[in-house]
Amino acid sequence: MANSANDTRSPALNKHNFASLLLEHGFTPKTYDFDSTMLGFQHDIFNALIHNDPVFSEQSFIREQPDCPDVLLRCELVSKSDDLSAAVQHFYARWFEELRYENPVLELLNLEMHEDAASIHVLTISKANAMTFVFNIQRGA
């Protein structure tokens, strides 16, 4: 698994203000089409993590939050099993294999683990694109 210098999974980084980081890199609603990017990522996330996925249930869903630059897409992923760690590992494998930008300028993945759920807050910025997410993973049956 590739691990860039900008890739971070530390809960200590949850204090980052993703909206400010978007602005610092020149991504604002006036200069960038977040709507198209959200639509594209919804399609990619559905295909990579929900549709016919061995780990996540099709009860999972994705919601746009265009007025929340810190979390433009909120993804509620429901695991098919009670192995939360395996579900998180599966998410990371899919992120690095299928979902992330090929050459990110900045990529932050902040993981918070709890007893029955995990939350991964993501900021990804490439030279021409940017997006923020939260992936909430719920322990299944």
C-alpha cells in the first residue's frame, strides 16, 4: 500500500479545518465545481464500496452536504459483519486502490475508532480537484 508523506491517519489531526485547507489551495464554490466532483465521487464510492461489495451492505448510503465544506460528502457504511477493524481495513484498501486521486497534492485521512463505529474524515486535493468526506462505518450484525 502506497503511503505518501501527506497521508495521515492520526486522530490528533481532527483539528484541521478542511474548509480552510480547501481555500488555501484555491478551491472555493466560485472557482471550482464542487457539485460535479460530488456527483462523480458518489458514483465511484457506490461502485467501490456499496454495490456488490463483500464487506459493506447495500443499506449504506451517500449524502451530499454542499453547504458543509468540511464534509461535502457523508457516507454511512454499514458493515455486513461485526468485525469493525476488517471493515476499516477494507475501506483503506478500496481508498488507495480505487478512490483517491492519482497524484494528491494533499491527502489527510483522520481515523476515529469507537466500540461499534469508526469515522474517517478525509480531505483530498490534487492539482486540479478537491473533495472532503466523512466515512462513518457501523458494525454490522
